[in-house]
Amino acid sequence: MRDHLSASTELPDFLATAGGLSLEGRKRLIAQALVLMESNFVHLPLKRAMHGIDPIQRLKLVRHRLDRATPATMGPEFAFHREMIDIFTSVRDLHTNYLLPDPFRGRVAFLPFDVEEYFDADGTPRYVASHFVQGFTHSHFKPGVEVLTWNGNPIERAVEVTADLHAGSNADARHARGLDGLTIRSLTRAMPPDAMWVDVGYVDLNGTDRETRQEWIVSPALPINNGVDPDIANLNASCLGLDIEADAVQRAKLMLFAPKAVEELAKPKQVTVKMAAQGAEVPTLMPSTFRARSATTTSGEFGIIRIFTFNVNDPGVFIDEFIRLVELLPQNGLIVDVRGNGGGHIHASEGLLQTMTPSEVTPEPTQFISTPLNTDICARHNGNPVGIELGPWEESLRESVETGSVYSRGFSITPHDFANARGQQYHGPVVLITDARCYSATDIFAAGFQDHRIGHILGVDGNTGAGGANVWTHSLLKQLLELPPPTDPETPFEDLPNNSGLRVAIRRTLRVNEQAGTPLEDLGVKPGFRHALTREDLLSSNVDLINRAGEILTGMKTYGLTASVADTAEGQRVSVTTLGLDRLDFYIDGRPFSSHDVGEGTHAIDISSGGALLRLDGFDNGLLAASRRIVL
């Protein structure tokens, strides 16, 4: 990490390297942005209605000015970038982005500390400097000091101003992004700060009012480990639901405040096979993705697993590692914490739901907006010629010409079989912790968790980020009209200049079960329980938050269902241990075999041989409460 950060520069030195986007390059960016907005952006009708915006007209106005300009009169490049970012921010969709060209792309601007928010008992928000870059020293500015002012503005107002620079689709999401943006900004999606430094007014640990000046630094972003390349035309890239800004901020915090954890990522990992001791952490094969431990709370000992990202190349490996970890945690209650998770592979997020519920999982259906360009793309990839199957959407897109439908019919991105292949693995009660930084595939995960009634949701904010879409890059869209060869002669997509980029929400997601048909975008997932973060949460590893989750778990019923199979002379004998169940139904290869009334304890039941898969469904007063699968 020391070598990585050695490439950092002060903001003025970095800005001196910027520039070089020609007039022709600006015109091409505008033209390509119009293609995406007019023909691919699935949320355009919703955003126009909810936010009263017209990004297409604004882009046309910029194009009009550029058509009349010359290289001498086209204006500063920074002004062009700001206007483009402002247009894309206006749609309040963190999937739909203008990505800055070199040298901004792949850089992060930061101050050497983090600011977090907590609340007094009366609900008054407070702001503290909670983490500092390793090696930072100051006689008074230390972890735990309360921040009062920011460049002379009250800290609350500074957060509001910064929030306006971000595209969060609800108030909670914008506030969370505004707080992050005070000290960390991904220059791939956001312009550098206007000020070269920040004057911070604070109260030190002794109660004395003080002020310090901290300068902005620009560094290369931490590379993504084992994440999906969104610009390669394959299945993984087509299944992404990721907020790249949240992902970049999370990686920046890891780089700045946990450098030892980054170094650990490169070391060989040992598989743990023993149950976690009280309060102990379970080593994981995927340390940038999971953190699992046994948590001691005021209500007892529970398992807690933090999921930092769903951005993985192999969703099956991701799910298998989750299963391995939770099997080594206490089985009487599980806390799943997805705060700050910007999403990733939609198969990973929806495929994980099955491990915590006995019920069949229904993946969320998704829709394209009905346009000729989307119809051409789906028709070209009907039959899976390059690994991206879009055939199910083609017929309804063609029908929309006659019916006037705004959207195609809905089909899931995650295959139904994949979402149910492993079945339930954890049988205890589960609490999911969310915040307003949860976005995209994490929104989809939280929605599925709620729609399938897996457990309770405990939110530190009043909503998730409300990002309900699959996102494709301009590069992927361009390739979909080039592959398989030959290239579509009428393709509207052209190469973008200077390594700039565009992304667009391409397929919107809809809720299932009781909320079937409700869009996830802008509405998000509202938690059933709320917890306002305390000072102790920020400075003592979320102690009050975890205790609150433990309290909720104690009010939920615990079930247990374990089984093993042994061969006998007559066939096979199943030894089953149950907790909280009064009936067991046996299925062999999907067909009913027998049903037994049971109590708590261990039961031996004989079955005939010849099947390949045994499924046990456990009931409590007629309600399906637990399920277990065994390969015979």
C-alpha cells in the first residue's frame, strides 16, 4: 500500500495534467449520450415524472452550442465536464453515468480522514472524524473529535451542498453520498473539489474549539480484485447491477484506513473447519467480499457476516463461501450486514437468498424500454450467440409496435434453477442490516429478502439507495451490435474519446410476491426496524447496532433441521434432528415419499433406495419453516 500511495499528488499538481478533449470529441460524447438516453435508458419515463427533468433537451442544447463553436470558442474543458455530469446527475440514477476521461478516470481525491454521522438521544445529528490515514499525526485533530464547520459553513449545510453533486434517487441516499463526498470523491464520476483544501472547525477531545486545514490529495484508485469487467461482452458483464461510485468509495476507504487488510488480500488463505469461538472471527477465502464472526451481544451470542460487495466473477463460488462461513457461526441467529454495498453480480445477490429460506425463490423480473434499438439488440442475441441470451424479451418488444407498450414483458436475469439449486442452508432467524448506500444488486437482494419474508430488516437509514436496474456500459452496447460478426451496418455506437465512458440503466427490476409489479427504482426497500447510529457505534465497532439486531433476533423463532443418511440392508436410514418443528415431509427426486409427525430431538426414518436427491421439508403448525437437501 505504501508503494501504491506513493503515486499520490496534491490536487493542484494533478489538475495541471488535465485537458485535451477536442471539439470533435465533445460532439461525439454528446451524440452517444443522446443515443443512450433516447433509446436505452429504461427509467426515462419514471425520472421525468418523479423529478421533472429533461436530460435529452439539455443534451441537445449542448450539441447546438458545440455545432456553432470553434476550437477557439468552445470554452474550457472543465466546464464541459461539469455540464455533462450535471445533466446525468439530474436523472437521479446512479446507474446512468458520464464517466470522465483520462487523467480523471481511475483516480480518487481524498482528505486524510473520514467523517461519519451519529445521533444524540434526542435525534440531533452529530458529526465526528472517525478514521484517519495510517501515519497521520496531529496534536489535537484525532479520532472522535466533533466536526462543527466546513470551510466556514455549518457541517449540516456542507453535507447538503455536497449531496447535490450526487445522483441518489431519494433523500436518504443523497444525504449518505453527500457525507461520503466531504472527504472522498471518485474522479471517474465526479469532478475534483473546487477548493484545494478544507478548513475544518472542530471540538477536540478536551472540549476546546479548534480549526485545522487539510489539503486534498489525488491517488490512483485501488484495483478491483476478482470483480466483473463491465466492458467485455459476456454473461457476467450483462448481469451487473453496480453503483461504481459507492464501489470506488468503499475501495478507497479500505486503501486509506485499512491498509493491512489490503495486504492480506494477496496472501494465501487457509480454510477454517472449526466452529467460531465466542466473539471470534472466521477467516475467509474472500476477504474483500466477506467478514464473518461470532458476535457477543446483550441478548446472547449470534453469527454476523458482513457482505462488502456482490461484484464477483463466479456467483457459485461466492454462494459456496457464504454457506461455508455461516455453517461455522452460531446457528441460533444470524446478522447479515450489507451496509455500503454498492452491488455487483445480480446472480450472486439473488442466488444467495435461497440459503436462508425454505421457500422457493422467485428472481425479480426485468424489462427493457420498448425502442427499435433495444429490439434490434435483443433480436441479434436471440439464441445466445455470444453467451448473452436476450431472446425472451424480443417478442414483446416487437409486439410493442402494435400495442404501444412502454416496456417489454418481464423476465428474470437470474435463472430460476440457479436461484434454487442449493436450497436452505441456515435455519436460524436472520436480521438484515441496510443503509442508504445499499444499491443496485444489493437493493435487489434486500427486496428479495423482504418479499420472501426471510427475516426482519434493520435499517440505519429510512430507505436503501433505491437502485433497481441492470446496468450496461456504452462499450458493451457497442459490442452487442458487432458480435457475432459482421457488425450491424446501422449501429449508432461509436468509440468514445480519451478513455471516457457512459453507462445506462438498461433493464428495470420489479418486486415479486405481495409487491409484485412494483418497480424498485426510486422506491427502494424500507426497513421494518430503524436504528439511529450512536457515537459508540462509530468508535466501538457498531456495538449498539449489533445489540439492537440481537434484540430483534431473540424475538424470532429458531428452527433446526439437520440430517444424515446411512445405508441399511433394506435401503437407507435417515437420522434427522429437529428444533421447533412438528412435521417432516420427505421428497425423493421431487416426488412425495412420506410424512411424519415429529417433536424436538433426533428421529430415525427408513426410506427406500434408488433416488438421487432427498428433500426434507419441516413444518410448524402447518407453515413451511425449514428445508434440507441431501444427495443420496
